[in-house]
Amino acid sequence: MPTPASYCDYASFLARHFTGKVQKLSVDAGFTCPNRDGHVGRGGCAYCNNRSFRPDYCRELPSVTEQLEAGKRFFSRKYPHMRYLAYFQAYTNTYAELPRLRRLYEEALAVPGVVGLVVSTRPDCVPDEVLDYVARLSRRTFVLMEYGIESVDDATLRRVCRGHDFACAADAVRRTAQRGVLVGGHVILGLPGEGREAILRQADVLSELPLDVLKLHQLQIVRGTLMARWYAERPADFHLFAPEEYAELVVDYLERLRPDIAVERFTSQSPADLLIAPDWGWKNHRFAELVMRRLRERYTWQGRCWHPAAAEAAGPGEEQ
């Protein structure tokens, strides 16, 4: 039973699957993206610059094993007994033939101390044969498939050049969960054209999907993206949240989110040399503390306003 000032955090989710401390290690396995190579589009999603979320230890390293060993060295100084999840993060990590995927995933799992996989990908890049393999893999180790959903509104997805609609994302989540594989999603709050009500409706819609984990990120304008050009040309088209305003939105969102969905994070931190706006200068833990404070002050919790019928009334995927 949820209690006031509570939300389902990622640490609690991991504690259901592991004993002891577990850390994700990012891996760049050399994938590209169908929205960059011409299969779906070119130039990528309007907001995306992969340099903004790829840590230094996985740059310019030729193998998955070397990247993971470098990550282990980074964390083991402080946490010598840490275990690790190989986080295939950069670009689209199921965008290859199955034999290559199998080789890369198995290489990661062979690294001592690696106890599972988190695979970040697009929902239009998970054919059944890949999900069938992932399902077999998940029966012997921890596997979490993480899908870039970004928005539940098709008009927004077209506006940001995403290259698929919400129905595609919902289908991928369902097909994955039906195979008994853990499923995560990623969304961006504050995309152009989405106001407060559209964002909160998203929580209703996502609550009806069999998601285990959800990542929330505030919209950031990052150098080297199409959105950065739009922002320079028409800044009035963007509403970039201040921390306190965004915290209120997150609390409202949590109230409408199904209470058993683990929320991995509320914010993203792009490197200072890439970030144009908003420049909060906050660490993720500081923002999480602000959210917890507002939950206490408002005497509320995740799922307080959730109702199973809410998403049906909201109409997932409809244009605004």
C-alpha cells in the first residue's frame, strides 16, 4: 500500500532482483540508428546528440569487455564488492542481425561481476526473433529492455522526427512483457507543443502499459541537434522548466502514475559543453530530494490519483 511522501524508486526495484549493490555500466557497442542511416530517416530525432549521455569511460574503447572493465575500475575504488549491469545505451542496441546481438550480449555477460543486461533501443527495432532470444536470455539472467517512448502523442512524435508512432511503442512494450521480459520506458517532459495537461495525460496512458520501469527527463536543448536550431530561431516555441516548476509537474505526474511502476530518474544531466538550456546546475539527487519534499508537503504519493480507466478516457496516441 503506497504511503504519503512515497514513490516507487529504482533502488527498490533492483532490490527485488538482487542482494547487495548493483551499478549500471554504459556500453557503446558501435550501433547506429535507423533514424540516422536512412532506413527511417536521416539526422536523428530532433533532440538527440548521443554525446550527451555517453560517459568518458566508454569512448574510444574497441570492445565491450574493455569498456566494462574500465567502468568496473572506475567504481571499484569506492565500492569493491559492487556488481554490474551492462547498459547497452548508445544509439539503437537491437539494430543488428541476431548473431551480432547474441555475440555482444554474451560477451558482456562473460565479464566477471556482470550480472545482467539493460538494453536501450527503439520500439521499431525489436522483431520477434530478437525478443524470443531476449526471452530465453532472461530465463538465466537479469534483462531489462528499455524503450524510447518519448511521448504518447503522434503529433509530437512527428514534430520531433521520431520516425514511429505511439502504437508502435505500445506494441513493443506489450510484446516484450508477454514474453516475461522486464520492460522500461523513457519519456521527455516538455517537448514542443505539449502543455501541462498533455504531459499529465501521458501518465494515464503509460499506466495502462505493462511497464516495470520508467525514466522521466526534462527537455534539454543540446548543441548539435535540430532542436537547438529551432530554439535559436524561435525560442518562444519552447517552455523550459525551472527546477521548482518541474518538481510540481513531476509530483502531479507521479500522482497519476500506476503505483508499481519504478521511477528510475526524474531528470537528465547533459555535459556542460553541450547543454544550451535550461542550465540548472543541479545533481540528480538534489532534484529527487526536492520531489520528496514536495510529496511530503502536499501529503501525496505515486498513484494517489491513478485509476485503471483513466487512460481509456484519455485516448492514447490521439493528436492534440
